[in-house]
Amino acid sequence: MSDDAVDRAQRVLEEGISTDFSKAMSYGAYLDLDTLLAAQHPRSEPQQHDELLFIIQHQVAELWLKLLLHEMHSARALIAADELPPALKRLARVKHVQKQLVEQWDVLATLTPSEYAQIRPFLATSSGFQSHQYRAVEFLLGNKNADMVRVFEHSPHEHAELMRLLGEPTIYDEFLRFLARRGYAVPEAVLERDVTQPYRLDEDLVAVFEAVYASPSEHWGVYETCEELVDIEDLFQQWRFRHLQVVTRTIGHRQGTGGSSGVGFLRKALDLTFFPELYAVRALVE
């Protein structure tokens, strides 16, 4: 075989590429891959082929949720510091992460009812409903619910984190405070609301956003932020709906492993909204 044919058949290791990691940082060491790849512990006996899919699906989702929280905390802090442009960069990344979370349902949807039935007994009472990171995301976006925190009383760290978020302003709260500092007529009742409660529509605030949407070029940064928030809610609803659909096709209307009604409980979440004024204003735009 000619040298030219060999070159086309394989990629030769270049001289400058590192190969000795006895004292240098390797890819696996940097990412702690030994720990990460050893974190899957199937419980089924005899072990079922599809349980690894189920475990990895949810572990990957938790990693994406960790990144979501990282970006959302930063975005909230930046808005509170009147640094809107970098906050918008964070929110843009949040949307890309959300898309990954939505699309990964397609992988779990390959699990048929009979395949899931083989591993479901080994889940016992564990359920995605018990994800404290998911609940933290909802709290940051505005779906506050103190009753939900009781689910995490078994874990002092998780319980404390959610209690802290329950008493802190949401991203939307900080955005409305930003608007007030910029001279927008945000109602005092909104600015002084009890942040431990879920956000409720304020008709007077709708009028504030009506002026923004009537002349986007005059309020561009605010207008852009509104649309970023709507995008985030839209993607969150897509995630909720895709979750509902996958559960429906996998277990139908059976009770959830965590004790919920399953499909019925998930369907109720589709009625929840984070930023009601940003949707209400759409009926007024001409």
C-alpha cells in the first residue's frame, strides 16, 4: 500500500499531541470521568437491559438542571445589578439548555410499556417529582409553592436550599424591580408582594408592558428581555408537555411511582404560568 493510501486510511498521531499523563492533567481526570461513569447503579434483579437508559436519561437531565440553575442565578444577580446585556446572554444560554432537556424525552420515548414494566418495580417510591433541582428552577421562575418543600424534609441540604429560594425574589421579580428603577410605572403592590407566593397577574402592570410593545424601538432592552422570558416559558411548557406525552405512552393513566395521579397531575402543570402579563399584553398589541 502506498504512503498516500495509508494517509487516507488513518489519521496519524501528530508529534505534538500529549500521550504521557503520569504527571499531566488528562481529559478523564479533568471531568472526573471515573466517578461520573461509575454513578449508574441498576437495581433490577435480574438486571434489565433498559434500566441503564432510564438511569442515564435522568442523570443527564439533572446535569442540565445544574447548569440551568447556574445560569439563572447569574442572570438574576446581573439584572439586580442593572447589568441587562450580560443577563440576556445568560438567558439565551438557558434556552439552549432547555432545548436539550426537551429533546432528550425522545430517547426515553423509545421505552415501550412492557420494557418499562420490567424496571418500574425497582424504582420503588422514587420519582422525578422529587428532583430538588427541578423544584429550584420552578421557584426561580416564579412557581412558588411551600407545600412542595415538604417532599425534601429527608434531606436537610436540599430542604434548606429550597426554603432559601422560596423567600428570595424570582428572576421576574428582579426584572420588575429593574423596570421600576428605570422609571417604569410598576405598581407598588407588585414590588412589595410576598415573594414566597406564586406570582399573580396584575392588570396595571399589563398596561406598562402595553407601552413597551407599542414602541419596541424605544424600549429595546426591556422589550428584548420580555421576549427572552416568553421564550423560556414557552420552552418550559414544551418540556412539561413532552413529559406528559412520554408518561402517557409509557404507563397510560396509572398512578405515578411517587404517589401522584400520574398523567392527571402532570396535565395540571400545563395551566401554570410564570409571566402572566407578558402573555396578557399580546391581546392588546396592534
